[in-house]
Amino acid sequence: MGKVIILLGPTGVGKTAVSILIARHLDTEVISADSMQIYKHMDIGTAKPSIEEQQVVKHHMIDIVEPWEHYSTGEYIKAVRPILENLQKDKKIPIIVGGTGLYIKAMTRGIFKGPSADWDLRNKLLEIDKGLPGYLYEYLKSLDPVAASKIMPADTRRIIRALEVCLKTNSVISEMHQLLTQPLPYEFIKIGITRDRKELYRMIEQRVDKMINAGLVDEVKNVIQMIKEHFSRSGLNSSLSSMQAIGYKEIAAHLDGELSLDEAITLIKKRSKNYAKRQFTWFKKEDDIKWINATGIQDPSEMFKKVLQFIHA
């Protein structure tokens, strides 16, 4: 059984720089496990590896779909499988890097086979949510309280997916999660990077400021314009997963006049920290993660030395 390294951790913890060093050391390639880095044109807000970093080490699963396209976890696994197979044939140890827990779970533990997306139903549910905020969450609680307890009331996308499963299968998503597909057939070496929460939150705030200074507002403006041109109508299709990304959603609200820029930036920082909290909660459910505490360490090479101890153990 071939080995696959998974480098995981919360947003902003410092995974990218370390992954480049690991890939160069092992003469291998990186596979992104980030559900927002899959979108083209969305570079700054998703903290993609720079062009220079991608020239140093080949990266997969970045810039593969347009912002107006939908992409499921099942599609991700289908695309990743041959990449892993080819790297294994070349005697390379693939490095999977990211913080999207569902992608990592799908690879290591499998995912359930739910019904395919019904966009007519989703759009109807979205319209209901716009007219009656909070109603969908209460409706889900009545149909599947177990699933509802694991979803934040503001996470409209996951609420709609859970309702879609209930309404199309006459079953509940919490039960269907037990009907898992098989995990990918590899020996996964899971290495997690963590930091003191205060330090991580400070780094997240600094990163958001850098994104703004790097031109995030213009990037969001350009992406929105591309989406509008694609759909050939005014207004943004808010049901798009790409526009639910932290940073894009808030800047879009600013461009619509709903928030000042300072309010949008504050909200991005707050939601990024909350996302990091949820990632920590998710990773606690993953078995056999070898954690590296990077508190106080800013030099990627120092973290790299710690990672090597697990790789060559």
C-alpha cells in the first residue's frame, strides 16, 4: 500500500510554505485539498500558492473550474484518484495540503452516496430562505435534528443540501452518512500544524490585511463581473459556492453598499477565526494525526524539520 502525506491544519497556520519544502525534499508534487482554491480567478482571497511557488513545485487541483460552476466532493475524489495513482507509479509520495475537512474525510474514510444536485429545488429553497430567514434551519431541525445539530444556523449551503437529501430520498442525511463509500487505498500519514489560538488569530488578521492591500476588492469585483457576464443578467447568483467563500461574500456585500470596507474587513477577520475554530473541531474527529505545535515559529524551515521527524519515522 503506497504512502500519501496529508498536511492539514486551520486556515492561516502556515501550511503552504512548509509543503513546498517537503515536496522539494521528497522530489514530489502537491495536491490541494482546499474547496475554494479550485476556482479560477480567485487567487488572493483563497491564499493560493504564488506563481513562483507553483513553478518550484507542481500543484494539482488548483484553478480547475470557473467561479460560476459547481463542484462536489465526489467530483474532487474522482479527479484526485488518477493523480495519486500516477504519482505512485512514479515512486513519488504525494503530498495533500489543505484545510477542507470534507475532502480529507472523503479520501481517508469515504463519503456517503447522496442524491445528485437538484438545482431547481435548491433555488426554491434559497428563495424561501431569503423571504423567511431562519425558516429552513427550523424545518431541518424538524426533519433531521441530528444533522441540524451539526450545522451552523447561518450555513445556508449545508442546510439546503441536508433538506435536499431529506426531500428527494424520504430519508435523513444523518442516517445516510453511515452509508459510506470506501476510502482511497493508501497509507495516509496525517500531519497537522497547530498554534496557540491568540497567535493564530493575530496571523489571520495580518493575512486579511495583506489580502486587502494585495487587491482583494478588485479581485472580487472582477469575479462578480465575470459571473454576471456568464449568466447575462444583472445581479449576482448568491447560491454559487464560490461566492460563499470567506472574503468574497463580505467584499461583495461592500460592493453592493451593504457594508463599508472597514465593516467588511472586520467581518472577514471574524469569520476567518470562526472557520479556524470549526476546522479544529473537525480535525479532532480524524484519527492518527501527528500534531506539530508551531507556536512562536515563523520560519517555515523550522516547521519543516519537525515534519521530517514524522515522515522518516
